[in-house]
Amino acid sequence: MEELAEEAGITVRTLRFYRERGLIPPPRREGRIAWYDEHHLARLRTIAALLERGHTLNGIADLATAFESGRDVGDVLGLGAPTEEEPVRLTPQELADYFEGEVTPENLAAALDLGYLATDGDEIVHISRRLLDVSSALVREGVPLATVLDAGRRVRDHADALAELFVGILRAHAPKDEVDRLRPLAKSVVDAELSMAMDRHLHQLPESGPTEARPH
């Protein structure tokens, strides 16, 4: 414990306090010896980084609970890694930097439940760099992360229905070994239809609104 505290730049008393609060996992014990390792040091450095960013110890404890109760990367990638999406490995403080002020236990739990995030030791894995970049861009533009995650959940339902439709069509009318090659055609249809649908909605006149004052 003394060696870990010295390496992390904190006092033994602070380390004991973190242990009592459940902020770091218990050590591995061999008889009367308690062994700490790089995972404990990484967790302490994460706590220090989050404290510097204004998080409270209670908030960090809640985040740690949500983080540790989430699915690990093996569960999320149980059907195989995404064929077109690039997973991203992040430390908890890097995730906090992406969504500054928005990484709450509730949002973290929602992202874990959606399968956007998974755990791998002391690291977090985001399943898609594209989704990560788009989500953080929306948050920077003022859209709350909770709203982004709720939209993602709703889009997931529609995307599953579209995927089922197109996979069924391709399997019915294309050789089995050609189905994957024809994926971009289905995606182009969805992209074009979404673009035209957004045009329709963006150019619709509001049903009601303030009446413009007419000059006398």
C-alpha cells in the first residue's frame, strides 16, 4: 500500500479512504501480503484526473459503480467485431474529455446498455469511432448527451427493421456469397431516403406560430 501511494503521489491515508469508498478494487492477497498492480495505479490516476476536471468523489464513485456493472467487451463483441466500424479504446478521463460535464452515471449506464460502450480491464471501448465522433460533436453543439443516447436507441429500432428488410431482399435475390458485397447498395438507398426525408421536414411550414405584424 505504501508503494502504491508513493507511485500515485497520494498519502496512504487517502488511499485507505479510496479503498473504503470502493473507488479502487481490493488487492490480491497472498497470506498476509496485499499485492497492488498497474490496474490499481491506473484507477488512482483516473480518479486524480477526474477530480482535476471538477468531478466529486461521490460522482466518481457512482461512475465506478456503473462502469464496473457494465458488460465487458467480450459480451458486446460476442457476435464478432463490427465489419465496418472501428472500435476506440479510451481511459475514463478521455471519455470525460469527449463529453465534458455530461458523463453522468445515468448516461454511462445508458451507453453501456445500448452497447456503445464496453469495459476491458481499466479501459473503456467505444464500439464505433464514427458514433463517438458524431455524438461528441452533437454535445458540443448543445444537444444533451441524454438526448443523443435516447435518439440512438430509437434509431437502433428503425435500423434493425431496415437491416432485416434489405438482408431479406438480398438473400432472396443474390447468391449467398454476394450478399455482403451488396451492402453498400442498401446503405445508399437508406442514405438517399433519409436525405430526402430531412428535406421534407426542414422545409415544412410550422403548423402554428407567431403571426407577423403587417405594416399599416
